[in-house]
Amino acid sequence: MSGGQSKITSFFISSSPIKTSAVRPANSSPKSTTRRGGKLSLKNKSTRLFADNHSKRVKLDGCRLVLSPDKDDSDVEIVEVVLPPRQSASEIGSGGNAKKKACLCENVAKDNVKSPVCHTSEQSVPTEHEKCCDAEFTTVKLPVQTLLSPVKESSSGNTARNKIRGLKLGLKKESAVIEHEKCCEVERNEIKPTVQTVLSPVKKSSNVGGVSEKPSGFKLSVQTEMVEGQNMQCKPLDSAMQTPSNPPEESADGSATKSPYYLENLVLIVNSIKDSDDWNLFNQQEQEMFCEFLGADDKCQKLLARLLQRKHMWRRTYKIGYPDIASDVSPILLTLRDKGYVEDATSLKDLDVALRLLSPFELKTLAQVFKLRTTGQGKGSLADSLMDYCSKQQTVLFGSKQASLQQLVLKRALALLGPAWKLCDEPRDAWRRLLRLFSLGTPWDMEEAGETPQVYGLQLVAAGKMVFPEYEVSRHHKLFSSRLDLVRYEASKVLEAELIQATTEKKWDKARQLFNDVEKLARSTEALEYQDRDRSMTSFLRHYTMCGVYTRCRCLGVDVLQRLKEHRRAVTVLRDLLSQKLYCQSRRGHWWDRLALNLEAHLGKPAEALKVVHEALDDSSISPAARHALVTRANRLAARMPKDVLPSLKSLLEQEKWDALPQVEIEGQLADRMVPGRTNMFAARDGTTMEVISVEEVALRHYNLQGYPKGVHGEGSTFHALFGLLCWDVIYMSGVPDAFRSAYQALPMDLHSNCFFTSREQSFLEAFKAISESTTQELEEKVAVAYTAHFGKAGLVQWDRFTCTDVQEIVRCMGPYVLSKICELLARQFRHRRSGLPDLLVWNPETGKAKAAEVKGPGDTLSPKQVVWLRELLAMGVDCEVCRVTATSSKRLQRKKAGAEDAKGCSEQME
């Protein structure tokens, strides 16, 4: 046979051993040669793995990997290898073999550096076979996780001189070794690339430049493990520190390119903290880390900035792809690992995490190794099955050395996983503290675990899409006296975010465990010491303390306990919260109401609940809405137990009686459920077309027919805008300590506390007086000037909802007195008054009339806040009402409209 190149065209794997023989497959050429040998384990069915020479497709179906290739031969299968005719040396061309042999290791390494992912690229591993008279070159294609080793030689005609290795399939972390022996006197050559062969699905690649198109599906990919000593071009962070700053990158035309926004903004954040007193809240090692980042290699900076923006979790290399940074980020990740910023998969010890990172095919492969059922199971079920299997069994590994089955499964999982990365905890925690300091009081304060919105927010500022008002930054008190204070505050915020996430996802058992952790921390010696220190702080600054966060977590914990039917414990926590006067005092009304509810409804103690309500009504710090809810509960309890009502409570309830609110009822056709997730959607017909509208739009169309041609569904935004424009100068006035501590605040930090009004009381009173004494024309000019001067600035005004003309018309229709009273209510108790405002405000600029309406669809009820606001507006003289929209069928509406038209026609005829 002439020397040439041969390929495995097909594998035939049977469920019973087959003796070796030269069998020619039906689809092979007449001169093809067959070789057999190897071991495979199947699950009672035949499997076929084949490769097409033209499309280079590889398919694998149902092959179950064996744990050990050396088990007894009863489970041995025969692999049939079919080799097509060899080409002559002249067809291959001179130097072809030498080129392939010289580039073997280089190509494998290069492919793996370029593709650290488990992509589908069919890799061939050449083995050298030289003869005294003739040179032959054999290409062997590796199946999944193969380990090639010598087997007995099979004789077959002209190919008796060739020795082809059998295939042993063993799921091992060690690299595959390719051995090929010479049949004559030529010495044996061993090529040992460190490879890891895996399967993964990919998309079809386009056929460009004559390259054969690779179809989608599972294909073989050889992935190089990151071996020490590889020549990877990546500047270490230390080398970049030799220059004060990195020169900007150059584009193709030689011009300097601008750094991406996420990097520029992160550098801005670091420099702003570095130039402030907060820099002392980091130790020397952390300060050096931040400074090192400022002078680091550009690619390292970009990748680290990207990783900081993402959720903190393990990721495989192919999921950290950023083409704008580098086509291959593996060298950069290695540099960051060497500097201690990231850790690789060798640090991954959590089996559950490792299993969740595997693909469904890899999980199925791993489950088959341990003879677990895989049919009809998804990724989550396979991972759960492996975890359950590990928790129930133990095994012996490496002879006398004892190891749990969990460790064995983890080792095999990591072998399948390949390179994976995660930010190291300590550097990431330091970065989060730095971002937290920068974002205090800004719209980007991090409230959820893993989110860092500051970088994107600064990009909006840089692009001019977010503009902040002008104010004076004033820092009179230090929020954190030491690094330990900041560390504890950050830890409490992380715990709060986890608790919020658990309650949002309704994971009540996890939420209870987190709440138990909070309870221990809140009662610790350190917490008691911090409470003594916090007494000297301004009330709104206590919101940014460790104990303040613990108090909010305990408030969430009450809801968790009630969900879990632990009402007695909830009552204990509520009494404890009410006993302190330092943190979250704006929530006292809610705590009183929940305490009375638990006592009355869940513990069967109505008399005690009535006493609690009486005590709560004497608490001056509760909000108007909470007072309304407590009075309603007291009236209900008093009706049940008239003998237990004290005279003082009876007198108090007599003073809290109110008249019924005015209301109007209209009808609307309820639309079919055409909008997923939305209820109370109505249909508006115009001839042959139908439009799906909200209940508020139904009300707006009703008021349009009633003589109010203009209206807005703004809820609280309408009144917030009036307050913001009329009192802009007072809201952003100078001289209020700690109201503005950052250059990126949309609102003062004390807005939601009682300090907001008391710190500016004199200025507010003067502003209210000026508003009430102004003429309508003067107020129109005032809001027009404020609207033009501050348009687009972040704050209380939603500029896209109103035009300047709209605001002027609203001012004209509402009048000076009403506007001054609305501004006063919002200024005194903005936290409690910011919500509950009427849904609609409609007006007629010609008649100068305005109406406020709270819209309620079928099944909706008024909240205490809405009731309080409607009563306040009625007391001011505002025309307001409750608009109830009832749903009706389309036929009934048509009959009603037809009747109205007939009546109208009759009246016209009589006239």
C-alpha cells in the first residue's frame, strides 16, 4: 500500500463481543481496510458513531462511558475501525508530513488558547509512523474523553505492518496520551499533548473562503488545559505600574481611541474616593490594589471592570467572552489570577455549583458513569440525582486512601468542566465597599445582591441623559469612623439584599434562616455598642448604619414569620421593634397595626388588641394613613366588645368620624384576556376597530365627555411636579448639614425624614406664604421660569409627563391656596404623603376648572393613604371623587347606548 493519509470513517459498537476480522462495511470503498479492537460499555443497545469524510460530521448516540477500562471482559465491546484507501506520497506532496508533525503541539495549543470554550471543532491528533522505505501518516479522531493505549495487533492483508491503538473510554481528568509504535525497527514515538476532549453544541458556521462548513450538533473539541510555562502574551499588572498611566489605544488609522464608558466611569469612581476622606476606610493592601488598577494594562482593566458589573458566580471561559477586549480572554484571566483578582476551577469545592455549570449533555455523561437513570431528565433533575446519589453512598478511592463519593464526582465534574473563573471574595468585597461609598444617597445605591448600577448611571451623566441639580455638597458627620464600620455595614446590606431576594422568590425557609442570622447579629455586643454611638447621629443618617439595616431586616422578618404561621414569635419581634426609638421610626404605624392584627385574628386576643390600638393612637409619630387604619380597626373591635372600650378611647373614636367620600360609577366593556399578566383591561370600539385600554383610560374618556378635555394619569407625579417647581430653591438650598454628600444626588438625603421640613422650616413657611399670596398669573410665570431653568434635571419632576403649558394650566385651574396647602403637606411628611394621591387630574383651561379622581376597577378598594388624601383635598375645596368602573358585557353596553340614542332622538322630535 502506498503511503498516505487515512481516517476513521465509522465506529460500530455492538452489545456483544465480536471477533476481529476484516469486514468491509457497505458504504466503504472496495480497497478499504478494517481494523478492530478496544473496549466500550453499552446499555443493552447498539450504537453507531460515524464520520463523513466530506462534511466531517461526528455523531454520538447513547454511548455510556465506563468508570474503569480494566473491568472483566464480560462487559467488553468491540470497536470496528474502517480505514479508506491511502493516498500516495505524491498526492500528499513533499513536506506535507513534516509540516503536520512539526505543527502538532503548536496547533493544539493555539486552538485551545483561541477556543477555551467547549466549541465543536473536529480536531485530529496525528501520530507519526515511519517505515524504512516508506512513510505513512495516520490521523486518529478522538471520541469523548478518550485514553488511547496499545492493544493486541490484528492482522489484515496489506495493513499487517500497521498498529492502531484501541480505544479505552474512561472519564479521567488526566490528559490523553497518544502512543504509536513502529512495526519494524523504527523507535517508538510518543506525543503527549495535554488535552481535554469534550462535546458541546454549536451553531453552524458560514462557508467562507473555501473552508468546509461545519454543521450544528455535537462535535469533538480538544481543549488545552492551562499549563504552566505556556507562552501567552499578556502584560502583568506589575509591568503596567512602571508608567503613571497607559497610553490610549490607537485605531487602524493611527488616531487614539476613547476608552469604553464602563472603564472611564470606574476610574472616575476610584479617583473620587481616593481624593476624599473615605480613602482612609481602606487598608494599605486595598489602597494598593485600587492604585494598581489605575495603572494596570488596558485589557486587564477592561475585563476586571466587566466582571465587577456581573453577578458574583462561577463562569466557564466561553461565558466570559468580550470581543471588544480580546478575541481570547484566557491569558488576561491568567494574569488576573496570578495577581489574586480571580480564582480558577481548582478552588471550586462545591459539587452542586460545579454540576450546575455543566451542560445537559455533560451531566448526562457524568450520570451514566455512575449508572444513574438519564432518560427524560433535564439539567436540573440530573444535577439533583447526582447530589442525592452522593449523599447516600461512600466509596474507596486510590486504594487505602478514603474519599467520599462526593469528592470523586466533583473530580470527574471538574474534568468535564474545564477552565472556570470567579472573582476572589476579598478583592470583590473591597470593590463593592468602594462602590457603596460612592453611591450613598445617589439614584444608584445598590439595593440588590450582585448589582453595580453606578457605572451605567455615570454613563448617562457623561452622555447628558442625566443632569443633576445645582447644590452645595456639605459633609458634617462621618458615617463610618473606621474600616470595620464600613465592612460591617456592607455585610449587613448584603444580608438585607439576600433576605429581600428570598422573600421576593417566596423561599420562606431560606428567608427564615436569614432572619435568624439577623436576630443573632442584632442582639450581639457589637450591635449594642453601635446603638450607643448612633444616638448622637442625625436621624436620617442612621439609615446608613449597620443597626439601621438590621432593623429593616427584622421588619421584613415579621412578614416571613407571618407567612410561616409563627404569629407568637412575630408578636415578640414587633413589641421589640416598638420598644426602640432610634431606627425606622416612620414605620411605627405599620408595626402597631400588624401587632393588633396578630393579636386579634391569629392569637384570639381581641381585648389585648384593643389595648394595643388605644396605645398606638397616642403615638404621635404614626402617619395619617396608619392612624386611619388603626381607627378603623378600633371601631370594629369596639363594636365586638363594647364593655371593654375605655372612655378615653370612646372619646377619641368620636372625634375620628368622617363623612362618606363622593363617588361616581361608570361602565366599561371588559376586554378578553388579550394582555398576559394584566387584569381589568377594557375594550374601546371605534367602528370596526377595537382598542384595549386600562381602567384609567376608561375614566379619562368619561371625564372628556363631561367637559374636561385635558387630563393626565400621573398619580403622585402630578403633585410632585407642582411641589418641585414651586419649592425648588428651598429643596436644594445650602446650609443644611449632610443633606448633599455626593455630586450625583437627585434629591436631598433627608427628604424621607422629619428633618427635611424642620431643617428648612423657616424657608418653607415663607415659600408657602408667597404661594398663597400670589396671583394666578404670577404663579404661572413662576412655574414657567422654574420649568425652563431646570428642565431635564433629575428630581421630583417627571419632565416627559408634562409640558410647560400643561403645568401653567394646572396652576391656573387649582389656584394659589390649594397649591400652597398641597406643598405644605408634602414638605412636612413627604415619606408618608408621597403616595396615595389621586390617579387622575383632569382640567379645562377655558373654564378654569379641575377635578381629581381616584379610579377603581372591579374588585379594587381604597387604601388608607388614598382615603386620607381624598379627605385632605376635599377639605381644601378641591373637586375630587372616587370613580368606580364596573365591567359589563358588550351586548348590554350596546343596548344601553341604543336606548340613549333613541331617547335623544325622541326629545329632538318633540322639540
